[in-house]
Amino acid sequence: MNTETHKILQFYQNLGKLFYAMSAIDNIVREEECKSVEELVKRHWLKLDFLDDNTKLEAEAAILETFKWLCRDKEYNAEDCYTSFVGFKRANPTFFTNEINSLILKTVGQISASFSGQNKSELILLAKLNIELKNV
């Protein structure tokens, strides 16, 4: 695996971490949130123009397998996953175009609203993420 492919895979794994962070920020990952993540990944993240068919399958697997692993393992909390995502974002700013940042915010907003609206913890994390994505 070349360096560029490895970085792309890490990008998608970090999206899985972020989606887990949003789902787990209230210390409970609900079934509705899991279903929402799967649907949103298929609906939005696999339709990006710059992905070929093979890369789309790898992207889907990287996001969802990371998310599911974190749900099963429960070793990492939401803050750890969010911090890991932010670290990746700061080290790899070229991945985070305006289009990607908008899609990230849209996705996490929909994840947080998937179970009876957004709670205080989710709103705080959304605000932190919004600020982070605006910092270049």
C-alpha cells in the first residue's frame, strides 16, 4: 500500500471515529444512531465524485468497520475519538476542503438528530467541530 492510499484509508477511519464520537458523546450508542451512520455513509460519502468504485468500497468499509469496532470494543470514549479525529485533521489539512467540511457537519448533525433530537452533549460537540473545521 503506497503512502497516499494509506493516508486516504486513515482519513476514512478517522471519519468512523468522528461518527462514533458523535454517537457516543452521551455515553450511549443507540441502534438508531448505528443505522443512521450506515445510511448516511451510503447516501453521502459514497457519492463523492473523486472516488472510483473500488475506492468507494474501501471507504465504506473503513468508515463502517471503524465505527462498528469502536461500538463493540467500548475501550475508547467519545472525547478520545474526537481528539484523534482533530489530530488527523490538523496533520492532514488538504483532505478538508470546504465541500468535505460541509459534508462532515451535515453528517454528524444528522447522526446527532437520529435519536429524539440533539442533546446538550451533542450540541457542544457539534459546536466544537464547527469551530475546528473553520480553522485552517
